Amino acid sequence: MIFLKNDSTDPYFNIALEEHFLKNLNFEDTIFSLWQNKPSIIVGKHQNSYAEVNHKFVLEHNIPIARRITGGGAVYHDLGNLNFTFITKVDHFDSIDIASYIMPIVEALNRIGLDARLSDRNSITIDGKKISGTAEAFANKKLLCHGTLLFNSNLNILKEALKPPNITVETKSVKSIPGVVANIKDFLEHKYDISTFKNELINQIFSDIPYKEYSLTENDIENIEKLAKEKFSTWDWIYGESPPFTIRNSIQLPSGNIAFKAEVERGGTIKNIKFEGDVLISPQISYLEKLLQGKKYRIEEFEEIFKNIKITDYFKDVTLKELIEFIFY
């Protein structure tokens, strides 16, 4: 086995690293890594980023959103959370026993003194509470299997950041399945910090398996940083990859009520948008609707359009801030 050392806490770099090793490199041995992200939201490949995140909260707390290359639901990462990754050669995806790649983690946790169990959804639980979610991807006859390990994460921020938005999103994308979560630290007799826990986990994983360490080369880092910049940190990947959806909202303002509905295609492009309510000024509003069609459902793009028009020509006694929050939050 190869133990891949990775000290980065940048979510875009770390997701790009996984794709780089899965798709671009070829190792005979299984690769194993333990790594961390700074506070961030990681949505699944097939999810709608608009539907899974409390965007107002994450913007206020400067929490970046990233999209990974594996399926499953949205998760919150912080430096109290540890992530594990296995990358190994396999012949056919349909013959893979995913549980066999997660069990080494379960067994290591048990040897540390925890009553960890693998659920039928390949999550890891302790006392019925979820401490790990897992996901996988298959490419070039290789399997990537990774998961979280909540050690001492801020569960209050986790709960708020992953709270569904007030705005209604209708989509056929994969939905996150909420569950009761807990931190591993609360079940340990020995009060480890996360660094000690990480080292103990490494010791248990490799207690009877020979391994060698691999550190990222300059070429690895250059390719990963390029991938992170050109793909994983872009709006087109994080939001534009969301499956088609319809988004709607309504609100009662001091000046009256307002409602909107937008149909958004894959790529984040607005196919159709419609405003209603007694704060609208007709017939000008139809001009604004046509102006927004074909644009990206993106705050920065709306702000750019709105700053070049007089909002009160279209909405009676409505501020730009109120309009943006109404459309996006």
C-alpha cells in the first residue's frame, strides 16, 4: 500500500488531487490518504448546489462551496473533520464490494476502542449516530472511495450550512439524506486531539500492512493546481454542473408582494424567468425578464445587469439588496 502525504487544507486542491491520482497516474498498489479541508461545503457530483446549501449563511461566514467527483450527498468539512481516500485498481465497477474498502477504517476505529459499525448505506455509525459518510467514483479501471470522519467538527455550523434554503428548488438531482451526526471525540475514553487521532488511525491501518510513503512531486502539485484553478474552483463546475431545475420564491415586502419563477438549464443558463406581484411596474417588467433570459443564474451576473438599470422603474419601492436576496436566498 502507498500512504499519500497531503498537508493541503484547500478544498479545490484536494478534490483536484483525487481526480489527478484517479485519472492521470498509474500505481500498482492501493493508495491511501488522510487529509483535511478548511471550513467548506462539498456537494456530490450529481447534486444541485442551489438546493443543498444555506447560501446566505455560507456567504456570511466565508465558507466556500466545492463539487467533488463522487456521488452522494452534501457534507460540511472543517479542521475538526478528517477525510480518508482509497484509490485502487479494479476491473469492473459492477463487481466492486464498496464495503470492503471502508471496513479497514471501521476496524481501525474499533481497535482504538470505539464501537464503530458500517451501515447498509456504507456510512459509519457509533451508537446509531453517523460519524462518517462515504462516496465513490470509477475511472480508468480504478476505484476512488473516500469518506469523512467527524472527529471534533462544529456541528452547529454543519447544521446551519447544510440547511436547505428558504427558496424553493424543484430538481431531479440527488438529494442529501439528513441524519443524526456526532463527533468521534465524544466516544473516546482517551481525549485525543485530531493530530493524535490521525496518527493513531494511521498506526492501526498499517499495523499489519507493509506500506511506503509518497509525497507530492513538483509536477504533481503543478498539475493539481492547474486542475483546481481551471475546473474545480470555477462557477461552471460548482454551479453550472447542477442538473436542470426550476427555482421560485415569494415574499411580502412593506411595499407589497413579489414572486418569481425561473427555469434553469444545465450550465446554469436561465431558459425562462417570470416576475409577479403588486410591486411590479408594467409593462417595463417584461423587458427585464427578456434581458435576464439566456443569462447565468448567478448573483454577480444579476448585479451587473441591475446596476445598469434603475430598479424602481421595474419594482416599486424595492432595493437592490432586497431584490438580490429574494431571487437567490
